[in-house]
Amino acid sequence: MRNKRLIIVLAGLIGLLNLNAEAQNGFNMPLSQFGVGSSELPFNMPMATRMGGAVYTMAGNNYVNPFNPASYASVQMESFVFDMGMNIQVSRLRAGNEKQSDADGNLGYLAVAMPVTRWWKVAAGLMPYSQVDYESVSQQTGDDFGTVKTIYDGTGGVSQVFFGSAFNLIGNGKEGQRLQAGFNINYLTGRVQRAISYKFMGNDSTFYMNKRRYKQTSVHNLVFDLGVQYWQPIGEKYTMVAGLVYKPYRSMDVDDLAMIYTYHSSDESLVDTVFPLPGEDPEFESNLKLSHTFGIGLSFERNNQWKVAVDATFAKWNDIKYTENPLHSIFGASALSYGPYSRYAVGFEKIGNMDAAKYVGRISWSVGAHMQNGVTYLHLNGLEHRMDEWGIGAGMTLPMRKGRSLLTLSVGYSSLGTTDVVQRNSVTFGIAVSSCERWFVKRKYN
């Protein structure tokens, strides 16, 4: 029975891989037109949203925390954890006097965890790594060509499939002093389509014909991250927890396919191919570089009553580069660049008492906030605009089945960018179900 259940879960993860890799966010995300798109990590998980993004010291026996792989070691023996969540996001874009509102829902993540031995635990899962979904239109009028409409559009995204292992180095993963370490092997896979279309609005197409630049980028690569968590009791009532995460530098080859062609305005049928020329291949390789990332977290807990946690994340995002093959420059120079990145988060949780007589006393409540500096730099009209972000979050965790399973509800608000260029204000509602089943118990009686 154990093997059959495990096969079903793994088959479900594989089936969702293709579905999630092609998923679109459903509303306009202007900054997703650069690189491999925009990322909502770690706020795709209600667990992170409710704590303001302070995740490096979080660990439990009935949920999965992929942001520090050392946390998997907290899964108890004879348990199987199934964890999944969904998000509904409502966003409002502002650029000068222009405004736009959109809403959409997505699968936030899907994960499982289980013990192998008392000191070795494993986990696997699927979550979105980045998303691309945008469309914008501009018009320009000239004496020679009349009015031309330029349309920028893109769809797609990259998914992250992870397999992790964690080890109890000191302690048994339950109480007292303990040290846990772990790693994730992440497989990034997905496809992004981008295009720029030039439509001449006049009736005379003798000298000017509509043109479209199209490129599809496919990502299929492995990346890695490492994590450590350490618990140190302070007296009989308090515990200090430290967490460390490191993601090494990674240079990856990505596959591109590109075309430049002219077409009729009436039916958009292809007229002439500008690129590739006869005998040239439309497929080529480009390079994507991901930077080193280092995260540190610290939490202080009054055992089973309350907890406060702080996180800091640092990365040399100026090392992030998507370098298109120089022989095939389809879109030209990017208007976006990266700089030194940092994110700070703080969260507070009032831990529910599982022995409380009333159910409301068993509910855990939490609030948090985060600030991201140097996310991206947008270059417009000779000026550089730094697109920072800040946000707040809150949530509750509802225990089920004597606390072995959890229902988490969260709500978060974030603001990215500035109204001088483009600003996105978002409200995200999340729901997660974490089921902890006793799968590996040998029955004494049939």
C-alpha cells in the first residue's frame, strides 16, 4: 500500500509539471518582459505570506518549507506530509495617469515529504519559478511612414521542480538542542514567448509592411541550494533558532528560437521572412547567469506560546545576465538591469494551544512585513529608476485532526515600483492544506 500511494503522488507531480510550466498569470505584468520573467517567491506560499516572508527558521512535522531544505528533517517517523496551496491575486497598475486593474488565481505550490530513516528525510515538489504575461501598445507618427502601432506581448513562465534531502546531525528533530542540514536539487523547466509587432495604420503598404519579431526561450537546467537550521534552548521556556541558506552561482545554456517576418494587416498571413535567411537555423543557444544568493534567519520563541522571526537575503543580482547569442540579436538591448539585491523580513506568530478547551484557542495567528531593495533598475529616457518593493502580510493556521494536519489562510499586500514609471499594488489571498498522514505504521493485527 505504501508503494502504491507513493507512485500515485509522484505521478501527480509529473503530470502537473507540464501544466504548470505552460501556465500564465492572466494579467498584465510589465516587468515580466525582461529576463525569464517576474518571480513571486517566496510569497507563492501562504506559510511565507503570513510571516512577511521570514522563512529561513521555519520547520514543522506537518508542512513543507522548500526555502530552507534543512527543515525537512523535522518530519517525524511514520509520517507522510502532503502540502499544497493556491493564490488569488488582485493587482492595480499605475503609470502616470494610466491605470489598470486585473485579478487571477494560480496553483501556488505542491509538495510532499517523508522519512527514510530516523536521521534522513526527503521532500519533493513543484512551484512556479517565474511568470511572463504582458501586453502594451504605443503609437508613433512620422512624415514618411504615417502612424505605426507597436505592440509588445509575452506569455509563458518557468517552473521549479525540486527534490530535497535533510539530515539530523545533532538531536532527534523534536526538542532540545539540534542541528539539521539539507539540500535541494532544483530542475528549472519552462517556455517563454515574446514578440514585438509593428502595424502601419495607413492603407498604402507599398513601401511599409507590418513586421513582427518573435522569440521563444526554453529553459531546462539544474540549480542547487543548501540549508542549515540550529535550535538552542535558553532556559526551560525559550528557544533560539538560526537558519542559513546558500544558492551557488550558476551559468546555464538556454535554447532560443527566433523569427522576424513581414505580414499582411488583414489576415496576418506571412509574406516574407527577414530572419532567418535561407540556409540559416532559427534555433540557437543563449546564456543565462544566476547569481550567488545568501540568506540568514533568526527566531526567538517562547515555547508553544509565541515566536518572532527575522530574515535577511543578499544577492549580487548585478551578476544576473541573459546574454542573447550575438549573431542573433532579435530585440536589441534590454531596458532593464540588476544591481545588488537585499530583502529583509520580520514576522510574529501567536502559537495556538493544542490543549485549549475551545477550538479558537488552538488557532495560530501571525503578521509580518518585508522590504526588498534593488529588485530591478529600469532605464527610460536616459534615467535609471530603481524598482523597490515593500509589503505586509497576515494569516491564521487552523489545526485539523488533533493538529497533525493544517489549514492556512493568508492575505498580503505589496507595492512594487513608482508611479513615475510603473507601480504595481497587489493584494494576494492564499489558502494551503497541509496533510500529515501515518503511512508507515505496521499493523500488529490484520
